[in-house]
Amino acid sequence: KPPVKEITIGAGDSTVKIGGEFVMYRHELSYINPTAISIDVTDEMPHDELLKRVKEVEDYTYTYLDQELKLNLIAVRSTSNDPAKFRTAVEKVAKNTILPLVLCSINPSVLKAGLTCIPGKRPLIYAATRDNWRSMAELALTHKCPLAVSAPNDLKLLRSMTKTLVEYGVGDLVLDPGTDPNEGFLDTVN
């Protein structure tokens, strides 16, 4: 088994795989699953702006070293904390893209509204925290989706939450240790 579990986000022909690396050292120059890149939209964006951004993400390409790079995911963030607004935004995005989604909120009720309108799409749920982990675990298990675990600048908490979620039955976890350039950054990269 690789030291980092491979996680699939999305379903069918529209998937992104992250992790799954057997390569332990960067100098080996092998990327099994290159880093997935996402651009976000919010549930408070005007309809036309939201659809424009989705189209820009779908159409974006960049050539680097003779390789054509594209964006891999669209993150739908709840900035309103309103389940109805979030559901509407998720529906709009899902109808206008084939890219896998990341649904972002720390409010389980908001995420549930988004998940129920895209059954079988298997988005990444972002994120379980110290305060909401049990509700997020239930969403991940019910909807069979991968779950991000967030504990910015607290690797002990991240480790503890990950262990607890695995024991709870959630197997597809994406870890977010945070990237605060101040406190904790050196712990994250070392």
C-alpha cells in the first residue's frame, strides 16, 4: 500500500484522483496523481457571474513544458450559511460542468442541502473540524463521499480527528493541516 491513500473525487467519467503515491522522494521525479487544482464559486455570486466562472474553469488551459494543464475541480463555498442558497448554487454548478465538485462549509445542514441535490456525484466534503466531525462523518457515510479533515496549525488534533474518523468508519479522508505562513508553517512542511 502507498503511504498516502488514493482518494477518488467525483464519479463515472468525471473523477480526479489524489494521493496514492508510492514515490517517497521528490528527486525520483515521478508523479502518480499530479496535484489537483480547483477554483471556487460562492453561493452568493450573481447567477451570470457564477456561470461565467464555471465556464472559465472548464475552458482554462495552460501549456507548460509541452504539457497542457487544466483545472481539475470546482469548489462551491457557502458564504451565506443558507442551505437553500447553497443548494441552488450547487445545482447550477453541477448542471453546467462535468468537473468533480468540492462542497465547502463547516455547517452540516448547509452541506446536506448541497449533497442531496447531486446524488451519486461523490464530491469532496470540506470540512470536518473539532466541532462538527460527527455530523460530517454521517454525511460522508450516507452519501459515500470523501471527507476533508481540517485542523489548521494543529497536527496533534489533525492526527486525533483522523484516527477517530477512521474508527467511526470513514475511510476516504483528505487531510488539511493548514498553510498559515506564520505559526505552524514549519511543522506542516517539515
